[in-house]
Amino acid sequence: MESKYFLPAILNGGGIPEFGKESQLADLSCSSEVTNGGTSFKVRVFFSDHNIYLVFPDSSAVKLPLKHILSINDEKQKLFTRQIIVRYPGEDFYFMGLKKKESASIYDKIFDICFKREVKPWQKAEREARKGTIDKGLFRMIEDSREGVRELVKKTLEQAGDLDLLVENAKQIKYVLDSARKKIADKAKESGEGEEDEDLIKANAFVQEIGLVNVTTKAQLADSDRFYTALGHEIFSTLNSYIRSNGGCVDAAVCYGILNKARGVMIVSPKDFILGCEKMKALGLGLELATIKTEIKDRNIRVLQVAGGFEKLCFENLQKLFDQKSGKYPRVKVSDVAKDLKISGQLALYILEKAEKSLILCRDVSPAGLVFYKNFFGDFTDGAK
Amino acid sequence: MPDFQFPEFHGLPPFYTPQPVPKTREQQIDLWSSLIISYCHHESIKIIDIISFLDSPVCNNKTIERKMPQSLLEKIITNLKEDGHAEWADESHSRAYIFYKSPAEWGVQIMKIIDDQGLLGEVVPIRRLMKLLSEENKEFEGCDEFIFFRSLKELEKKDKCFIMGKSQGIVTSVDEIMGVKFKLG
């Protein structure tokens, strides 16, 4: 069969379809290095609408379906006009360098074919950058990726949740960010302590902002025990006065939010927060992480509370709340306590029931809901009133 | 007769909510028990129908829109029964006798009067006994025959007296009593 392009015999066998004259199969035989796992091969590259074919010197061929390509990165290298890194699921990648003058148009053609369905916004930016003389820095790449993520999420929501699309493109973003992280680490090693370029700083901030890695803290305190000790002290100093002024017991999730807000971009993960709290308790600083079991099945609450029990402080705060109410027999609702002590409704109910069990309060249940009064039963039984 | 004066706690909503804490619940039931006894005595109620009683002013406070739940009333009757101030009138527990004084308390009163009258060791005919008790203590005027009979049975159980029936067989009411012999010592 004759075609516009050379077709090795091997491509005609093994289930590979034949291509007609109108085929878009292109011979990139001038380009020809493929690196996989550190070994380089000279190859001839062919591509069609759906696949890239790499033909090795021994005439064996590899078919790379275009639809499985996760990303194509464009980087200028010394030996090649353009360089294509094609990543596939399973971490295999192929590296193709294009030397010929017309490599730019061929590259664009590959690019268009690979992403025939739609060119992603960050890919457009990359292509524009390739066409021009702008040296696309690390931060720009991440920025474009982030912009791409935003657009993608927006589009996903508009499409009423095309999660497959989201997942597919999330892989792209993850790859870019993984690359960014590696580049940050490599560049930090190269530049040495205290030398960081602007792009690296911005990229660093972005990576931390989205919580991928707490570069500075964990990097500075590589010893995890020192890190959690420092974190435990930080948790205590940030939250101690807040917890004591809010009933002595606050939802752990609220504490987590307050801590990270105080830390700014250097957020800690929930796991690190818990480990930091456990370290804080071990250090005997005065706060502890506790689990409150409620009467509702599987609805336990994790709280940060004054060590050794918070009941006394809670009851003092409850007393103040009752004192603020008018009337001979004031009453409080769960929502009053939650609002006044700035805690969740579930925790407020727990505190009220704790006070009830301590004979400080009694309850009234009516169609209007549950309210608590000061326990007067003992007064009347003793004949005091 | 003046209207019954409800105590202050009768106007407090938690009084009508079964309290989950044991100590508080115990105090709540004690207060209700005293209130029901006082109310029934004032209104001369000797036997209550559970369902109807829940709509009475003592259980249903329309001012604060609170009503005692049936489960709480049943717990209160059970408590009164243990103290001797109530007794179920039927097996279905739909009605209950409420005793202003328990049979044991009436029994103490009876023995005091008998002792004061020097009738220990004597057989006292039932009608004479009833007349004597009413004359010596006005409270006996309002004493229901059923509770009076229970009081005598209580004394008999404690071996303080012996009830003689008009005929052979177990005596089950005041009408079947011929006389009562009060024992010495």
C-alpha cells in the first residue's frame, strides 16, 4: 500500500490499521530520541488521529494511544528545538525531541491531534508561550494551571457535575504541581540557604496556600517530634485564652479553623493538628483533646477543653448566663448557651445535661422545645420555700 | 370551703416534665405525692380514675399550659402505694384509692384512742368503735369505710387486735365485722 509517508512493514501487522493517502500519519524520523527509564533510543515517530507510533531500530514498534496522554510539556532544551514529554497513566513517559526547522508546525500538529477534543486554557497559554519568546517560568506555569483549575471547576459545576472530566484534568494539575514541588526542592538545593528567586517564592506560597505541603515548618524542623512539640506550644498559645473564655470547651473543628487562620498561608493538616494536640497534652500545658460521647448514636463530639475537666468553668459560665436573665425562675435554651459560649449546639446540650446530672439544672420539655431551669426541686422538698 | 391553694412549684413548667436524673426525679415524685394527697383530701376525693384525674386542675395547669403525662401519674401512684397512701382499685390500674392518711397512720390513731379509753383487752362492737373514734377525733368522720377496714387489718397484721366476723370465713369489709378485740401490750 502506498501512502504519503513511509510505513514500516511492522506497522501493517499486529492489528495496527493501515493508513490511506489521506492519513495524517507523519514521519518524524529526524527527531528521534526516546528516553524511557534513562535509556535513549533513536526512533521514528508516526502519528495518526488516535495514536503515536514509535518505531525502534530493530523495527519493533510501540503504540501510544493519544487519548491516554495526561500531559504534554514543552521545554526548551539545548539539543532540541522542542521537547515533548508525554505522560501516561502508570508513570511511564516518552520523551521526544524535534530537531528539524519545521518541528514547530509538526509539534503543533501533534498537540492539536492529541488534544483534538478541546484545548485547555492552560494549554493555550503554553502554546502561546511556545510560539513567542516568553520564557515560561515556574510560577507562570502554576498560575496558569490554577486558572485552569478554576475554569474547570466552574465548567464542571455548569455541566452538573462531570466528575470524570474533573478527575481527568485533575491528573494534569497534579502532575504540574508535582513537577512544581520537585522543581522547588531542586532549586532550593541549588540556590542554597537564603537564595530564592521571585518565581520560586510565589510558587512556594501557592503550594502552601493550597495546603499541599507545609514546606517551611516541616523543612525547618525535620525532626517530627520537634515539629509537633513546637506545634503543641503554638496550639496552646493561640487557643488557651479563647477556650477558657468560651466555657472551657470548644469544638475541635472550630479550634482547627482558628489556628489555621492565625497561621495564615502556613496551614496545618487535620492530622498534624491532632498530633500537635496530643503533644500539647503530653507536655501538660493545660489543654487537651477529648471526645464527648452523646446520647445520639455515632454522634460523638471532639473538643479541645481545659485539661482535667471543664465542668467547673462551664458551670460558672452557665451561672453567669442565668444571672443575666430576668425573672424569679429564669430559663435557658440550648441555643442561648451555644450563642453565649460560642460553641456548637451539640456541645451546648452536652454541657447543660452535665449540669443537670450535677443537680444544678432541671428540664422542661414542651412543644416549644427543651429548656433548662435552675433545679428548684430540692428547695421545695426541703421546705425552704 | 375555700378553694384549694396550689403551692408555688405547681406553676413551674419543669414540675410537669418527667426528670431524667434519679435524684431530681425522686424529689419531683415526692412533691407530686404530697400535692395529690392534699388535693384529694381537700376535695374529699377517695378514689381517682387515672384518665379523668389527668384533666383535673391539679394535673392540668391551664395557666402555664402544662399537663402531667400519664406515665408520671402512674409512677406517683406507685410511690404512694409504697408509702401506704394509695392502692389500686382494679387489676387494670385504671383507678386508685388515695388515702389522706395511710392505714398504718390510722391504726396508730385508733390504738391511741382505745388506749386512752381503757379498752385494751376488750371486745368493742364495730358500730360502737366507729362512733367512739368519730367522737374522739374529728378526722375519723371523713374516714372512708374502706380505709377504716384496711386500718383494722393492718393492726391485725401487727397482732394489735383481732377482727371478729359475723360469720365464719374471711372478713372482707366493715359490714362483715361484728366486733374488734384490742389486745393488751
